Amino acid sequence: MSTKKQLRMTMKMSNGKELTLGLLDPKDGLSKADVTTCLQSVIDKKAIVAGEAYPVSIKDIAIQTVDTEKLA
């Protein structure tokens, strides 16, 4: 069996839609405050643009864990 972790960061966009970014294998001990600080910088600088929309707020931050078990 293999286990994979992914940091999932969802932001609300200026067009009313949502954008989710994923980062595989986040470091152990990563805090919500660390991620919030980084995402707020992205929002403030409008560093990400999807179409003509840009992030305006953070909706959710989570670590998703997926276990994969191959059948014999």
C-alpha cells in the first residue's frame, strides 16, 4: 500500500469562481498560519491569474491523504 499527501489550497476568485492549487508531499509540521501567510502574499500581489480573474480571499486549506492498495 502507498500513501500520498497533498496540500490543497482553495481561493475565491474575482469572478466568483474558486481555484484550488495542490502541492504534493507537503513538509511535516506545516501550519495553517504558514500557508495563510504565503497565500495572502499571492492574493495581495495578484500573482496568479486564471483567465482575467485573480484570487481575492482564502476559502480553505487542507492536507489530503490518499491510501492506494493494489488488488492481488
